[in-house]
Amino acid sequence: MTAEILPFRIDISQADLDDLRDRLARTRWPDQLPGVGWDHGIPLDYVRELATYWRDGYDWRVHEAGSATYASSSGHCGRLSGGRLSGGRRG
């Protein structure tokens, strides 16, 4: 194991995005319990709207490119590894 800090870049494959879009389109939604609203979790209509946005409206590539404007790195701490996004913009 090394203490080296490595550059980190978000890079989601198109196949993964296509798979996600397909799975969101095939979601089998339950019936909404009548009259519960936000008292027992997130209302079904809200979640369906959010899933539709992720499937059809969210531009993954724009946000992926935008994240590249931030300096970010990845490293190890003991047995854990992970990334860190700094607050500073590059350039």
C-alpha cells in the first residue's frame, strides 16, 4: 500500500449511463398509500418525478465535465481508500 495521492476524475462509461436509464425506465412502482404524504416517507409522485428527471433530464456529461474544474484527489488511509473533492477551482 502507498501513501501516494493520485488525481481523481469522474468518468462514468456510456454503457453504465445507458444501463441506468434503462433500469429507471423499467422501474416497477408500488401504489401510493392514500393520504400519507410526507408523514411516512417520500410521496410516490415525488420519487417518480425525480426518477424521470434522472432518466431524461439530468445531463450527466455536463456535471461530469463541471466536476473536472475542481481539484480532486484520491488516496488511502489505513485500509480505506477514497476520493476528496477540494473547494478550489483549477486554473
